[in-house]
Amino acid sequence: MSYHSDHIVDIDISRLHPHPANPRHDLGDTDELAASIRANGLLSPISVVPDPEHEGDYRIIAGHRRHQASVAAGLTSLPCMILHLDEREQREAMLTENTQREQLTVIEEARAIQGLLDLGATQAGTAARLGRSATWVGQRAKIAKNLPADAQAHLDTAQPTLDQCMTIAGYADLPDLQTRLIDALATSENEYRSMLHTAKDERKRIAKVEAIKGRLNRHGIPFSEAETMQPTPRGQRSVEWLSITVTPIDKILTSIDFAHDHNADLTAIIENGCWLSIHAPKSQDEQDAEREREEAKQREIDQRRARLDAWGRFCERIQTLRLDWWHAHLHQLSDKRKALILAHQVIDLEHQVYYYAGIDEDTQRIIEHITGLPFDQPIDTELDDETRLAILEARAEDDPLTWAAALAIANLETLLHKMFRQGNDGLHRLRAYYKLLESFGYETTRDEQLALHDNYDPLKTEGQQS
């Protein structure tokens, strides 16, 4: 088919229009071409066909860049070869003209080929007309077929190679991966290579999962899919637990066959698409043993909780004893002994300073218990430091040393009163505190003595008392 004509006429430039099916969407920079045309005129005619939508107008077949440059150069008419071609021949002519000049991207070529095929052309016929191989046409047809239009537009901005386009088109059955590949290529080559590695692994994993489902169905093994790891179902025992991503598929399928041959009533779970767990019912003896273990574990949990609750009640009871004693004796202590309380608190806070929390609701309760004087307002955490300090200073005006000692005792009690159950470090700090108390005249009870030497069972004691 010849796309040339000896019939050349000048046509008003306003009657010439770009062809809507032109495969090349970006004509590029035509400034230099416009300057040349402005200086020398248009040396070669453009090819046009009659415009079916506007009588007397023409659509450009070959020469879109020259037309754009001529408009910029200010020409009012252009020499044109008028051709008479059907729609398919027009597309073939435009594709031939652009590919011969190496002006099209792979995506633009793919769109043009698909446009010809949509008009009834065959791949073999198109290859012959364009002077291209069947492989050349087939590759671009595959790209156009397997990439959605919006994906083609996005991908074209990255100027991909033919190999990249073919690779991405190969993920048409996995649109999410295909989109991620396009986005990665639009970012950088490194991102694309990394994403391609991920996509290949994901395709292998998906293929494995489908093979696993097929084998489970073949054996009549019911299965479910879960997005997260699942515990072994109650009343079941684990027969197989395999990594889908790491374990070769042959080994997985063999394991399914073996489990089916040696167990009855199997079930399976595909977990997060990455793990396969196969289960079989436990025997009655196994279920009884499992129930006994669970009951024993629950008894242990209940006993531990009961012991912690008993320790809590013990700590509250003996703290009340200490606070009552402080309330009765603090005001009677000498200034020297009050200063000794402050020194003891400083030493203890240096030992584990990160426990110190300042004045809080519990500390305020203890101070009020010791001194017998309620605060005019709560010292809560919402108050700013300046306001809190003003409240404390107002309380300290009458007897600052007694007030400071009460504050020190409150901090010590807040830190130490639950340490009976915290092991050796807590006990040796409590023993130091009790030594201070006893030096002031406090009489330690037998329960406290036993607890201070880690020889006290609050549950047993409560049981005896009840």
C-alpha cells in the first residue's frame, strides 16, 4: 500500500487538524523546527486525508510535528499530499511513519497496534503491512491487552523498555502486583528491581497456595483461610505445620498425601497465605489429658491471683498499723529524729530514684493520715508546679520540720509498702525502713517479722484466722 501521492496542494492551515488516532501523544519540543520553517519555509509536504466530520477540512496522517511548528512559525497554508485511506489504512500509515522515524514509545506503539487489531486487522497482516516481524507486533499487542488504559498512561511517563513493559504486562492476572510494579518503575530503577523481586516471590507463593488447595480438595480435606496465625482448634492435634514460602511445593504436597493416608477426619488452615496447618481429632484419652492440663493451669492461675490479692490485703493492713503509729508519735519525736527520717528518705530515693513520683493522691492520703490534718484542696496532677508548691508551703508554716518528716514518710510508704512480695531487693529495703521505725519505738508484729524474712504465707494465715 502506497502512502504517497503526486497530488500536492496548498491548504489553509486553519483547515488542517491533528488526527485523533495519532499514536504519538507527545510531539515534543518543536521550537528549533519552527525557527527553521520560519527561515526556509516548509520543504516537504505533509500527508492528509479528508476529515469526515468537517467538510472541506483535513486530518493529518504524517507531519504532526511539522504542522505544529508551522503554526508556531506563523505560516497560513501548508503544502499537502491528499490521500484517500480507510480508517485502518490511516492508522497503519501513521504507525509506519512514526516507527520509521523512531519517535514512538513502547506504550504508544502498543496502543497503535491495538487500534489496528480493534478494526479487524490480524497480527500477521499488520506485521506484513508495517514491515515488522510477527513477534514485534505480538509483543505490543500483549502489552496493550494486559495493561489497563490508566496503567498505560502512568507507565508511559516512566519511558519503560520493551522488556519492562512485557514483564509488567505479564502480571495482568495479579492487578495489585502490576500496579505496584508500575508505581515502583515510576519512582526509580532500584525501586522497580526490588519490587520485581517481591512480585516474583509473591507469584510463586500464590501458585503454591493454589496447588495446596487443589491437593486438599482432591483428598476431600476441608480447609479454611485465615489472615492471622491460628491456635490448634480445641479437640484437635497438629499433624503438620509447614511454611508455604520456604518449603518446596513437592514436599508440601507429599506431606498432605502422607497425612491423608495415615489419619482420618483431617482439617486444614491456610494461615496468612504463608503457613499450612493440618489437624486431626484427638483421641478421647488425649482430650481427657488436655482437659486435665487446662484445669490444672486454671487452678494455678486462680491460686496465683488469690495469693496476690492476699498479699495486697496484708500490705494494706500493716501499712495502716504503721500509719497509725506515725500519727500517734510523729509530733512527739525530737527534731533530730525527724531529720533522721529525712535522711533515710534521701538515701532510699537515691537507691531507686526512678520510683519517685512526687505528691499524688495516695501520698496525700498518707500525709493526712499521719498528721490528722486534711488538705484545703486536693493536690492532683492537673495543678501546675507553682500552685502545688504554694499549697505545700502553706501547710509547712507552723511546723516545717514535722511537715517535712511527714512528707518523707509518705514518699517512703508509697515506695515500699508493697515490696513484701518483690523479692530480696525489696525486702532488704523494707528491713532498713523497719529498723528506723523500731529505733523510734515501733513494735513490729509477728506477721511483719515473718514477711520481712520471706517466711510468710498470707493465704495460709487468712485460712487459719477464718
